[in-house]
Amino acid sequence: MKKRLFLLIVLFTCMKLHAQKTSYFHLYIKPTGAVTRIDGSVLTYGKDTVLGAGKHFLYISAENYFPLRDTVTIDPAHVNSYKAELVPSPEFKKYNSELNKCKIKRNVLNFLAIPFTIYLVLNEKHIYKEEKSKSEDYYLESTKDKDVMENSFSYYELLNAQDDYNNNKRLYDKSIDDANKARSKMIIYGVSGIAATALFNIASKYMFKKPGKPHTIFSWTGISFDGNKCFTSLAISM
């Protein structure tokens, strides 16, 4: 029993000493996908990495970015974090600038038909509502004229009511016809705008082609001097 208790105490002490010599290390690196090496070993993103206390040599690299070399000190029994953002190469900066210009030109061409289409559709919608409102007024007036015709006491009154009825009926039919035309135009303009936008989208890909993406890779070499590691890099364009 005493022997087991002694072994448990020894095991607990060793675990405590080990915990005091290690710490978690969180990395926050831009761009996403950059490769991080610490003391020559590649680290895995999204997972806590347990490191021994003290100094460690860090090397971060990504395609088309200048590599970063740094030394980090791990504080025992604390969660350590490290933030870094790599600097893009001049070729990659130029590529991003040209790519953004290309996107802007494409977007301008892609959405060129949209404002004009919206204007035409809204204009026809306004006409449609006006004509519908007029047709309702003419219908009410023609109904009144019809009542007058049915209840007229003189031939003169009957002729006037009949003329008014025919005139309002003609205006009513015209308003209904104009409202239907406006509704048809709304549909035609809407479909035409969608088709024009799709065609502009296809045309923009040929008119404004994306620039070629550079592929500059920095190779790394670990060199040891008196037990300390330093890193050198070499740019390779592909």
C-alpha cells in the first residue's frame, strides 16, 4: 500500500513538473494557409501546440509572401499567443492591384443594364397604376351615365347621357388597353434587362481578362551554429 502511494506521489510530481515546463501556443497568422515551422517542425493550424518553456525559433512562409523569421519565448503555465501578417511580394501586390481593377471594370459592365432596366420597369409600373386608376374613374362615370339613360325624362337628356356614356366607355377601354400595354412592357423590359446583364457578364470575361497570378516560393534552410537554429530563404519564381 505504501509502495503504491509512493508511486502515485512520484507520478503526480512528475506530471506537475512537466506541466510547469510546457505551455500552449496559439498562432494567428495572415494570410490563411501560411506554413509555420517552429524549431524546424511544421505546426498544424487549429490545434493547440504544447511547447517547452524558453526560446523557440519561428519561421512562417507562404506563396508570394516574404517569409518571417522570429524568436518566441514561451512562458510556463500560461497560454501564449503570436500574431503576424506576412508582407506580399511586389509582384503579388501588382497582381492584386490589376485584379481589383479587372473586377471593377467587370462589375461596371455587368451592372450597366440594371439601372436603365429599373428605370424603364418603374416608369411602366407608374403608367400602369395611372391607367388603372383612370379606368376605374371612367367606369364609375359610365355607370352613372347608364343610370341617367335609364331614368331620363326627356329625349334631350337621353341623348346627352348616351354621348357621355359612349365617351366614358371609349376612355375606359383605352385606359384598360394602355394599362395592359404597360404591364407587358414591364415584363419585356425586365426579361431584357436580365438577358442583357447575362450577356454583359459573359462579354466582360473576354473584354477584361484576369491577370496571370505569380508563383514566387521562398525555400527555407535550417542552419545550426552552436546548437542555435537560424533560417535563410531563397526566392524561386515559377
